[in-house]
Amino acid sequence: MTLAPLPVPSLLKDYGLRPNKKLGQNFLVDDTYLQRIVEAAGVGREDEVLEIGAGLGSLTRYLALAAGRVCAVEMDSRFTSVLGKVLKDFPNVTLVNDDIMKMDPGGWMRASGYLVVANIPYYITSALIRHLLAARVKPKRLALTIQKEVAQRICAKVGDLSLLALSVQVFGQPRVALNIPAGSFYPAPKVDSALLLIELLDQPLIPQEHLAEFFSLARAAFSHKRKMLHNALAGYAGLGVEGSARLLEAADIDPQRRAQTLSLGEWGKLAAASLQLKALNSK
């Protein structure tokens, strides 16, 4: 089947709709990039795909051509009628009007190992990954269209890590697969975008039972990332400067280092040491 370009501006006008900036509604209208996203995500006939943010169905159509089945989630109920019309010739698409952060993907996806394709606001990236991995039915790969600068930050190496990069890399291996210019969207955003691919790990790099402590420590440290760690962590759980120094010594980490220089392995040691000290102090 050959797809004619979807007339997004005309559809919006015909249905009396306007994009909602708060929901990040910039619709990808360049068919070349729509096809390249499907190819980069590795979608095949044997795959189930969970699309988050179906919009008007521009990408959904190409996913339906490539995949065995597509579950297209769109939280904005204004688009329900448009999606029904655009996707009427694709029987392998299931439409769901819901907020992905409030739903269990296991209710729609048949088995673990599905693919996720999403055009999302960058600020929900880490929360979305954690939500998907907490589901009883888990994906194997994410293909997320987000701001280019943010995608690059997520892929940063040790020495230039951010809290967002850590919160993604603890769950999977990210890489930028495709750069997408702003002019490929309607309405055009002010910045370019990128397709971020994340190959999810079977288990997080930090043990599940240590994750909450890891995130708490990392948030505390990165809230003062210009400070050396022994000062940045002084306010964590009432440690004080001496307590943070003892914690860092227990984890074998130089107290004069800064948060962005720690590897995930070192964060794991720090979380384990913190939990151990808390356990000792509670006796």
C-alpha cells in the first residue's frame, strides 16, 4: 500500500482543532522522516508496537504497514474522530484514548518484548521508562522523538552526565538514531528534534531494591552539581558534611569529586553504602 501524505493542517481546520502546546503537539508531517523512524525503530511484521501520542495518525499509518499490530494511545479525546477516519483502512490498529502514565500497558500488549514509539515532551522521558518497566508486560526497545539537545544529553558519557542521563542509562542503552529538523513538524517547534533509541536491559544496572536510594542520592547531588560531593550531599537525610564524607569513604569515592563525574557503577556503590549505613544507624 502506498500512502498519500496526510494533510495535517487541513484536517485540523476541518475539525476545528488547534495543537495544544502544553501537550507537545507538534505533528511530524514529513513522510520521509516518518518512514525513517519506522525503519530505525526496527519494526517488523512479527512486532507489536505501542505508539504513545498518536496525534492525527501520521506515524500510526506507517507503523501499521510495517508491524503485525499497533496499539495507538492518544490522551487528547479531541482527536478521536480524526483518528477513526484516518485509520479506518488499518484493521491491525487498536485505538486507545487514555494517558499512558495512568494505564497499564499489560492491558493492551499481549507479551513482553514489544516496541514503543513515542513523540513525547522530554520532561516525561525518565518517568515514562520507569512506568513501562514497572508494568507486568515490558518493552524491549523505545524509539522516542524528543528535542535534539535533550537526546544528546541523555547519551552523555561519564564526566558530563546529568540526572536525566543517569535515569535513562540505568535502564537501557541510548543512542541518537536520527536527527529531525524543526521544519518537518507542524507547527514547527523552535528547536530541532532527534529520534532516541533505547535498548532496554533485562534488569537495571543498579539492583531494583537500591533504585529508590540511588534516585534520592542522585537528585540531592545534582541539585548542587557545582559543589564537591561531600558538600552536595551534606543536606541529604541530615548527613551533614562529616556524615557525607563517611558515606563517600564507605563507597570508596573521592569526596572532592562532583556528581556528573560518577559512573553508574559508582552510583550503585554509593546507594548500597547509604542503605548499609542507614541499617547500622537504625540498630
